[in-house]
Amino acid sequence: MRIFLSAAVVMWSAAAIAQTAAPQVDTPLQKVPYSPSLDPASMDKTADPCQNFYKYACGGWIKSNPIPGDRGSWNIYAKLGQDNLRVLWGIALADSKATDRTPVQQKVGDYFSACMNTDAVNAAGLKPIEMPLAAVNKLKDKHELTDFLARAESHGLPLLFHSGSTQDYGDAEKVIVGFGAGGLGLPDRDYYIKTDAKSVEIRARYETFIAQMLGFAGETDVDAKKDAMDILAFETALAQNSLTMVEKREPSNLYHMMTLAELEQQAPLVKWSKFLKAQNVDDPGKVNVAEPKFLAQMSDAVEKLPMPTLKAYLRFHVLIAAAPYLSLNVQQASFDFYSKYLRGVPQMPARWKKCVREEDRFLGEALGQEFVRLAFSPESKAATIRMTDQIEAAMGAEIEHLDWMSDATKKQALDKLHAIRNKIGYPEKWRDYTTLTIAPDDYFGNVVRAMTFEDKRDWAKVGKPLDRAEWGMTPPTVNAYFDPQMNDINFPAGVLQPPLYDSKLDDAPNYGDTGGTIGHELTHGFDDEGRHFDAHGNLRDFWTPDDAKKFEARADCVRDQYAKYVIVDDIHINSKLTAGEDIADLGGELLAYIAWKAQTASMALQSTDGMTPDQRFFVGFAQWACENDRPENARVRALTDPHSPAEARINGVVVNMPEFARAFGCKAGQPMVSANVCRIW
């Protein structure tokens, strides 16, 4: 995914990065405001593009766009995302006040009304979770645990492990049951494993936070402190038996088919057949256990755990799952740890933002219908389809002419390329929310019913024909993705807005930005992870051994390059984690450049704003990534984000493109000209 999730490389001063904007005064919008996809004011033309192209293209934006107080970082994607959110706010607000409403408008409007009623939310206190907390307290022994976990799962609350429907890696047309690791309260297993001073500090703060949350549930300070220590020890044991994020990038590490009898033999704590029957899955056949070692060790660890500690653990996880939807004091405690401490975010977002984000999550395709009508024209869709076709044609030509790949592998790669499905803007068929009840005076009930609705919808896929038309993102989302098992590339309407795609400007910045995004997602089908899936989405090695070695050698060139970049303090990019995104960034921009040249081959292109067409292409590419980030947020991203930081994602690409050096007259030996050019596709 090209979504901008990570931090800025620390060539920028800490003061500039940490700068926080004054509180913003926002209003609902009826349409997305216009911003040009290439903005000269965002540039710093005092910088030398051959020394630091990111600073040249984004320096002005970085200086004039401090981080809002409710954000860990601020960038072009986030700014557009907030503009889209304000459009959704306008939709939700109008639906909440209208008298003659469709069923969809009723749900959208009543959810918003209930969420915005903070007096009712605060007055409710912990009453909304009295039942699950009472259920925890009533547990007498571990034989009752399966029923408890099954009930929690059916309400959208996974405890100890994750489960749900998934495509079979061996036969992508089959929808099967999948089980995965879970059970942790910190963002990643490495938070429990690393021994540096900062990690030790985080664990100590986490232990204090656990005790604080248990105090909300009525525990004494003494009991809460002891339980917090025991919970941290238990979660550490779970983390030690979880795969690292790098290990999860190898699909074969996550594919272990077994019968329920085999699973119950390895992990007997949970009665898996009973658990699935509670989700209305009676005869699943074989299931995929992504991390067998985790489930086996989880089962053993829980068996050894004293019941009081297990109940405290479950109580804590019920609390942290529900915290965003409870009274302000509980919300604030959760925010203070997860956002303020871990990510450096000073203040909670405005209530309208929270409510609209939840609507986008729970009713995304209801809101999405209206968003598309307001913000995504048929002309924009047609232009995106044309650009996608051109970039796919460019990739086909590149594959055909690769000098390092054999004809046998080329044929399979081309078959996969030609089978990719392009999904642009919004789903062919909108989701039906008829069975979801939304009330104007029952906020927490709306949350639970929405989660239950989605959970039932997910489990109902098991054993049914695969729906290849389904989307994994809502239409207003500012993001894009490639799904290796669906073998499709997906571009929501939200990401096809100015300044990312601008129909008012010439092709150069549009191909540099949106063209690069299209090429990025397309290249994911052939990155270090996606290349393991064939044209049908099956996990199958269609590469000859020699071609696979040649690919990995070229991928190592990219990994070695990015491993040298610093994120924050002395933390370097974990290039084994970011390799897929780095490969996609590079391949995507090369394809976009080729497609742009083909599109404009017969045109007499002119310089604009003192820049040649080629320079405008590259500045258009760079300006999607303009960003400020907080150091705390950068540290979290360093452990958990598969995307490299902003500066690396721009400079790391252009140093490998001789086309860039020619455009700006860069010479050998300058920082933006690599002596060892990496290129795969």
C-alpha cells in the first residue's frame, strides 16, 4: 500500500518535526476542497534537488504545515483524509437532522446523533460493559473459557487469538476458517522482547496503564498492581511465541492446514468445534492455523495461569477494547497511553472526527454512496482507468524485455499481470445494512451491533463462493492496495482527489503522483511477498530457481540501500520489513514514467512555473509524500510500519532513476545519483 503511514527521516531538525499547530476550527463540507497536485509553494527552491530532492520538493510544505494537536504526524494523505472526513461529517450531520430519510440515511444520521451525545455517554460510565465484566467474574474454571471466548468473538471482540474467514492459500477460490496470533496489548511482539532502555521504559508505563484500567473495574490499588505485573508476564510469554513482522512477510510461514481434531490436539484449551459452532460454522473442513506454535503455547500458558490472573487479563482486554466507546475518563486513560505517550499526540481529536471515523468503519459503504456522488465524477473514473491500462501495458513490456528472467517465468508473470482485476472508485454492488439496527439514543449498543453485524458477515463467507467484487476499503479512504489472493488492485474514490489526482493540471504531475500509486500497487503483485502468488491468487512458486535467485539479488540491492537510512535517533529502517513497499515505490515510479512518456509522445510539452515537464513529473511524485512527524510516532513506525519514512521513499527512488538525474542535471558523485543503481522491474 502506498498510504503514508511512516515517519520523516531525521535530516530535519527535531524542532521542525515536533512543531504542533494551533487547534483547527473545522466545519462540515459539501465537497472536497481543491488543492493543486503540484504546488510550487510547497517547494524549497533554495535547496539543491541533486543534494536532497525531498527537501527541494517538500521543504515549503513542511515549514508551513505543522502537526495538528490530535495527530502523530501530518502529511498530504492525512490532510486530504481530513478533508474527506469533513465531507462525511456534512453527510452525517444532514442525515441526523433530516425528517424524510431513506433507511440508509436513518442509520447514518442516528449513529452520528448517538455518538455526539457525550452527556449520555459520560453518564453511562462503565454500565455498557457490565455484562461482559460480570461474565468474566463468573468464570469458575477454564472449561468455561471456550463459551466466553466464542461470545466475545461474536460481538467483534477477539481475545487471546484472532479468527475469521480467509481465502485458502492453496486454492484462492475457497473461503475457509483462519486462526492467528493475538492477545497482546502493546502494538507488536517486539515491544515485549527488546531490551533497550526505551523498551524497558515502555513496558513499565504499560504495566502502570494496566493497573489504571483495572482500577476502573473496581480493583484495589494493591490487587491492580499485582495483576498488572502478572498480565505483562503472560503477554510477554505470548509475544515470545509470536512471529516477527518480517517472518510474516513470508506467506509460507502463515499457511498450515489442519483438521479441528489436529488443532485440538495441539491446542486443547479451546474446544475449537464448539467455538466455531457459536459462529454458525458447523463443518469447516480443514482450517488454516497461521501460527501453530503460538496457539499451542497460548493453550499451555493459559492452562498454567491461575484463574484470578486469567480473569484479570480478560477484564483488562475487555476494558481496552471498549475504552474508545466509554465515558471520557476511560477514553482519556486509553488515549494518554496509546496516543499521547506512545505516539506523542498531545490532544484527543474533536468528537465529530471520532464519530465520523466510526461511521466510515461501521457504515462505510452507506456513507460511501453519497461521497462518490459528491466527489468522484465518471470522468475521473474513466481517466484513472485509462492511466491504469497504460501502466499495466508498460509493465507487460518491461517483463517481456527483462534480460534476467527466463521465458518460462515471464510467461507465468505475464499471465498473472493480465489476470489482475482493476477496481476503481467504489464497489459494483453496495453493502446491504438492512439487518443492522441503529438507534439515536443507544451509542454503545450501536457500536456492539455494528461489530456483531460485521462479524456475522465475515463468518458467513466460510464455505461460500468467493466474492471477488468485495472491497477491503471504503470509498472515501485515502489509500490504495493490492490483494495478492484476489489478484486485484484497488483505488478508492478518496485517493483519486486533488492534490493526489488533479484533472485541472497537465499529465506530468498526475502520472508522477497517481500514476506512481497505480504502478506501486501493480508492482506489489511482483514484490518479495506478492511474487509468491500466481494468477489465480494461489500460493504457488512459479519461478524457476535461477530466476528466484536473480530476483532476490536485486531485492537485496534495495534492502541494502534502505538499511542505511536513519528514522529517528539511532534507529535505522528495518529494510527486511519495508522491502515490499520499497520495491513497489521504485517499480511503480519507473512504470509511471514510462506510461507518461508514451501518453505524451506526440505532444509538444512546455515548461511551466520554471520547471520542465520531466521536472514537473518528479516534483509531482515527491509532493504526495510531504510530511512532518513526531519522534515518538517515528519510533512506533520503526517497529510496526512496513513503509519506509517519507524522505527515504522519495530520495530512495530517484537515486535509482537516471531519468531523474537527467531532468535536474545531477552529476555522478552527488547524493541523488547512486553509483549502484537498484532496479528489478
